Amino acid sequence: MAILGTIIIGFLAGIIAKLITPGHPKPQGFILTTVLGIVGAVVAKFLGEAIGLYGPGDNAGFIGAVVGAVIILLLWRQLAPRS
């Protein structure tokens, strides 16, 4: 059940990050949006542990996942080829 919750939260965080991040290109589709949110949560947890916001057993949370996904989208924009 935890995996399903992670997928749902990742999808919602990915959608919100795509809505609030300006510019193109952005990843398209359900799977890439979900992966964006999940990777965003991992990035938020890593950065949160590095600066002392989260402990070793803590999760990043929804807001952290959105912030991490925005960071990933900004990196995506810099690295993806423009069409």
C-alpha cells in the first residue's frame, strides 16, 4: 500500500510542479509526471537531510516533493534540447 501512496503523491507533486514551473520543454505523460514527482521527493529528502530539516527516518512530505520536482524541472529545462 505504501508504493501506491508514493505513486499517487508523486503524480500529484509532478502535476503541481509542471503547473508552477514556467517554460518549455517539460516531460509529457502520466509516467514521466509520476517519476518527476517521486524523484522530486527523493531530491527533497536528500537536500533536507543535508541541511538538517529531516532526520534519517523522515519522509520529505508533499510540499518537499513539489519543491524537489520544481528543482528537477529547472534542471530538465537546462539539459533538454530545445525544439
